[in-house]
Amino acid sequence: MKKAITLLLIIVFTAGAVYALVYFMKMDGFAFAWALNFLLMFCVLAFTETLKSPLASSYYTAQSWERRGRIYEGLGIHFYRKLLVWTGWEKMNKKNAPVGKSTDALVHLHYQTKKSELGHLIILIIVLGFTVYVAMTYGVVKSLPLLVLNILLNLYPVFLQRYNRPRIERAIRVSQRA
């Protein structure tokens, strides 16, 4: 019951914070797009940390067409990974959450990819709704900051998690055999 109330409070807080953002900022600018994405990242992180779901859905199982990662490589996932290194995100992430070489560490990393994907997927859908609204209200050009940031901050991270997960699963299998 406590968990359900906490999740509800996070949703109410998120809705209130997004309402305040819409009320106090112009929705058709880069600053709004940036603030919305990072506000939602904070709130969705709180939500997924509280949820503590095992995330056992078949959705997280890589499909045969994506296991080798060619589709994601064709969509530029390696360039995106280089972009993460160039911006310092990768170094900061490794410093805050280093990956161990044990099977338990790999299993934890596997779970983290699911949690991260869920969070980015939720944000992707919410920001997509704002993008459509801004495009219809202010014009397509004014919605571009929302669209571009949604692709960079949410769509590609989903791709990255789906690209990495089969590799982590193979590492887990190898680690368990050793």
C-alpha cells in the first residue's frame, strides 16, 4: 500500500511540475524542451526506483532481427556511443556505477538496462505528445527542439539498451559457465 501511495504521489508531483513548466515557460523553445526532458528524467527515475518491478515482460527479450545489432548499427548507434564518450556522459556514468566482472554484476547491469529503457520509453511517449501539441499549435519548426532532444535523449538511449542487452546476456552465459 505504501508503495502504491508513493507511486501515486510521484505521478501527482510530476503532473504538477510539468504544469508549472508549461505555465511559466514558452513551450516553443529549446529551454522548454531541455527542462521538460530533464524534469521527466528526474521524475521517471524516482518512479522506476520506487516501482522495483522485476521487468520480466517478453518486451525486453531481444527479437531475432535485433540480436546481432545490425539494425541499430545502421541507425548510427556507434556514432551515438561516441557522442556519449565525447560529452563525458560515459565517463561520468562509469564513475558513478562501475561495472564489475562477476556474474552478479552482469545480472545487475542487465536489469539496469531494462529499467533505463523503461524510463526512456515513458519519457519518449510523453515528450512525443508535447511535440505533436507544439507542432499543431505553434508550427512544425517550433516543435523541432522537442523532437531533436527526444530523439537524442530518449529514442537513442532505448536503442542503446536494446543493442547492449543481448551482449550482456551472452556475457552472463559465459560467466556462468566459467
